[in-house]
Amino acid sequence: MEHTHNAGHEAAHADSSTKTIWKTFWILLCITVFEVGLAFLHLEFGFLPRVMLNAIFIGLTLVKAFYIVAEFMHLGHEIKNLIMTILIPLLLFVWFIIAFLYEGDSWKNMRTDLKPGTPVEAVKVAPAEKHH
């Protein structure tokens, strides 16, 4: 008798998991279709500034990433401390990449300004501070 009860419970749990997966699939599909629609509208009419459009795409991508991690990687059902243990290093890694890209761009610009043969007048020099 107990075996029947466990089998029923497992079937109900599997049905619930399947519904959750399909719900997540449809949410991800709707967000993706919306993104593609925005891209086509921008190409056709150019109704939004490029920076705003990129911000919308980044935001929607983060929403999709949240759903993927929460449902398919089962992180949404874990305790808060475990979630933070995974997310904080990830955020630090993203910051690390952004910082290195910014630093690399700065280094590239500095190397361009100081390459051999550049006239002294072309080099951007910061104004000297006035001492009182």
C-alpha cells in the first residue's frame, strides 16, 4: 500500500516539474520574441536610441538568465546563503571583466597618443595646477 502512495507522489512531483519547465520555456520564448521584435523595429524605424535599446537587451538577457539558473539549474529552490555564495563571485567576475576592458581601452588610447613620431602639440597634456 505504501508503494502505491510513493508512486502517486512521485508522479505528481514529475507532473509539477514538467509544468514548471514548460512555463519557463514559454516565458523565455516570449522574452526572446520580444527582443527579436524590438531589433526588427529598430532596424526598420530606429525609434529608440541605440544606448537605450542595448540597456533593454541587457535587462531582458538578465531576466532570461535568472529563469534559466532558477529553474533548469534548480538554484531558485535553494537557501539564500547558497545562492549568494554562487552569485557574489559571479558578479565580482563580471566586474573584473568590465574593469579589464576599460583598462585595456585606456591603455590602447594612451599608446596611440604616445606612439613615436606623434608631434608634441598633438599629445593631450593636463593643465598644471595653480599653487597658492
